[in-house]
Amino acid sequence: MSDTLREQMLASAVAAVNTLCTWAQDQPLANFDAREEHVLNVGRALQATWLGQLTGAAGPRTVACPECGVHSLNAVRRRRQPRTMNSRVARSASRACGSRAAGVGTAGCRSNRCWG
């Protein structure tokens, strides 16, 4: 885990604890149910924040086009005819430029960004 992510998560946890302490000081006569409700709400907000931070740090889950660098949410999958061996080879093509992924095939980038 990177130090930046650790610091972000720690800062959001400190903010949640500060929120709980401030609320406890402002509501000294609150009953157990009200306290429980507030703790659960702050905990849910902290969980959502942490999930967002972790998701942002993980990066994209799809492979980028080697030519134009565009990540596609739904990469095009094309199957090749099986060779003499019993193998199933699938190639991805970038939706942005149509280029083949990761060294399979030699199609050039057809994106407007790559003609520069």
C-alpha cells in the first residue's frame, strides 16, 4: 500500500473520529439508540470514503491499448482460429483505435490522437 493512500485513509478516519467526538460533546444527553445510529452513519460514510480511495488507487481493471493508451470498459474480444495445437487464443482490440492488444498482431493505431 502506498504511503499516500495510507495517509488519505488515516486522515479520513481521524475526521470520522473527530465528528463522533464533536457530536458526543454536543449531545451529552442522547440515549443509546441515538448514539448507535450516529456511529453507524459515520461508519458507513467512512466505509464509502475508504472504498472510493482504494478503488482510485487500484487503477483501471482493463488493459490499455498499446498504441493509443485508451482503456475500454468493454474491450472487443476476437477469437482466432485454433492452430494445429489445441489452444484457444483470444485477442483484444481497442474500441478507440482498433489496434490489437499487447503485441498480438501488428495493426497500427487508427485513432485520431495517434496521427499527430
